[in-house]
Amino acid sequence: MANRAGGWAADSLRGSEPAAYWLDRAERPAPRERLSGSVRTDLAVVGGGFSGLWAALLAKERDPALDVVVLEAERVGWAASGRNGGFCAASLTHGEANGLAHFPAEYHTLEKLGRENLDEIESTIRRLGIECDFERTGELAVATEPYQVAELAEDPGFLDREAVRSEIHSPTYLAGAWERDTVAVLDPARLAWGLAGAAEDAGARVFEQSPVASLDGSTAGVRLRTAHGEVRADKVVLATNAFRPLIRRLRLQVVPVYDYVLVTEPLSAAQLASIGWQHRQGVGDMGNQFHYYRLTADNRILWGGYDAIYHFGRKVKTAYEDRAATFSLLARQFFDTFPQLEGLSFTHRWAGAIDTCTRFCATFGRARSGRIAYVLGYTGLGVGASRFGANVMLDLLGGEPTALTELEMVRRRALPFPPEPFAYLGVQLTRWSLARADRNAGARNLWLRALDRAGVGFNS
């Protein structure tokens, strides 16, 4: 089967475009103007991805009189917000196990807040009429190795081999668990475009092609400089995620890890019937190096994950986005999972940088005498958690304690990564160890156990 899948994989990739499917659309909004000259504002938002766009919109909804300016280095939603798989999860903590490990005393509060956050995302999308193909289908976790079956057996949504294969027809499935209400799938680029439009309708100003080169803070406010202008703001939201932080002390907080994705051509009715998938759930397998996949609105399969890559020096570069070895590996694994789809082609291949932090979920803080609030480190679950993060930042800028700012998750920051070359060596050793654990029935070696005890780690 592996040799056959390898041959199909090579053929399937030949016509694919090195472009993010979500962004490769005729309906992509026209570019907005760049910042020029000097602008004064109450709130400046740096970053036109989900965190920044939610912050701008929520700030205007809290106080319609507030003047808000968004500065985006490229185009709205062009980075992680337009390159992910479109899974919008209720979890704020990257799952129950991670949440309990880091925040045992308040995990159930965070779980409740996460469910409310997902409900509010859905409500906002409906209220504002944002057409982003939102489907609250839930997520199916699938076991593809015998040792993983036991991990799922206690789940209320447990499906045995026959039941999980009746949902989605794959010879690799040994069991599954369907979490029916805590994950939605959507079109992330259309969500970003819709949020930007809604923020503008509420009175915010959004500038593109306006990377912030520096910021200076004082008791009088914050000055942000771009190549062609500057913004003087009373307060600032920093939502740059995987990119180099503008505040020096934050530069060890995250590492950018590249995640790779393929999208197929639309499935025919016969091809779709051959795999079932009538309930259109998002899917994730149970390995440390795991795949995530889902159907798009036009019945393509988006297939990503597994081979997360970190490049020395915490660099984010366009050159890292087209990695032939990874795309070939992903395509082979796709046809191992769905051999009945022989002959299907991929139309798009791309990558994006995940802002990975040591606790796998967002870390927050303030700077410059409380005039700046930041969030970073979502580690792959930012589509949903970014709205929560935006609300936290706005509360932090308010200066008074709130239920959100008093959370341990908000008050306690993630541990930083070490500087180079130790960060690179540590990530590579961890990736090797996780792959080894997948080959050895999940057994974690001494290095992984040490990371577990230290409360840090890494997976794809």
C-alpha cells in the first residue's frame, strides 16, 4: 500500500499551486490604503489577523465613540488567520489535558469561558451576516494505532471500529470519539475579511501595507512608526503572534513553527460517497505528530499537520512555505488514509507559521505603564481563542481588575524558550522524541518526561 500511495502522491501534487486556498479567491477584498502621514487615535491595533480584528471590533462595540486604528503589515488575514485549517474550537487551553496540567484550579472556569466564547463567535457571525461557511459539526478524534484506542475508550462520544468507520470510511481507523458541540469549521479568510469590514462599518480605520518598525511609549502615550507615517495612540493592542515582537522582552516567548497544508480538487458525488462523512466533522488523529482534516464548503478535503518545522533563529520567511519533502509526505499519508480516492489531485499547497509557546496556549501581559496589552502563543488554536484574547487585552488596557484579568491564565505568563542555539536543539530533540513515541506505542522517553515535569513541551 505504501508504494502505491507514494505513486499516487507524486501524481496528485503535479498541478498544485503554492498558494493558500482560502486566500486564492476572486472575492478577496481590494487592498486598503497604507498609512501616510501622522494620525492620532485612542487605540492602535498592530496586526490585522484574528486577534487584532476582534480587538478592533469589540473595542468599537464596547465604546462606539472610541477612535480605533488597525495597522497591518501586509493584507488583512494574509498570515496565520488566512492559512489555518479553519477549525474554530471552544478550548482556550489546547485541550483538557493541557489545561489541567497548567491551570488545574481554574480549568473548569476556562472550559466554561471557552464554550461561551464559541457561542459568541457564532452569534456575532450570524448577527453581522459574515458569510464564512460556519458549520458547528464538532470534531472526530480517531485512533490509528492500537495503543490509542484505550485513550478514547472513556470518552462519552466513544465510537468503536465499526462505528467510526461508518462515519468516515478509512481502513486506518481503529476507534474514535466525536465531540459534537465544541468545534466548528469555517472559512478563516472570509471570517477575517468579514471582521475587518464590520470593524470599518463600526468606524475603525484599517490600514494595510503598513508594518510598524518601532514603538515608543511614555506617560503621554505611544508613538508607532511605519515607513510612511506614524500613529500617536493613547493605548495599543499588540497582536503580531508569530512575528518578531516589537517589545524586546517578549522575543523569547514564542517560536514560529511552520505547519503545512494541502487542499484537493472538489470531490465528485461518487468520491464523496466512497468516504461517507455525511456529518462533515473536523477530524484529528491521535498521534503526537497528528493530522487534521475537514471538508470545505465545496467538498474539497483540506489535509494538514504532522510535519511541523522550526527554522533556526526564530525566522519567518516566505521561502519556508514551499517544502517539497513535507508535501510529498502529507500526500502519501493522505492516500494511506483514503486509498479509495486514487486519482484525486491537490490544487493548493502552502504553509504558515504557528506562534508556539511553552504552555501551548495564549500568554498575556501589559507594557509601557499599562498603555500596551499583548497576546501571543495560541499554538494553533487561535481561530477561536483569539476572540477571548482580544477581550482580555481590552480588559488589561482598562486598568481595573475584571473576571478575565484575575484569571491565573492571564496573570501568569508562559515560560520563555531559551536563546539560540538551545531553542533549535531543544525543538529538534523534542520532535525526534515525539516521533519515536509514536513508533513505540506512545512511550515517552526521558527527555519528554523531563519536559512534562517542567510544564513545557511541543507537538505539531
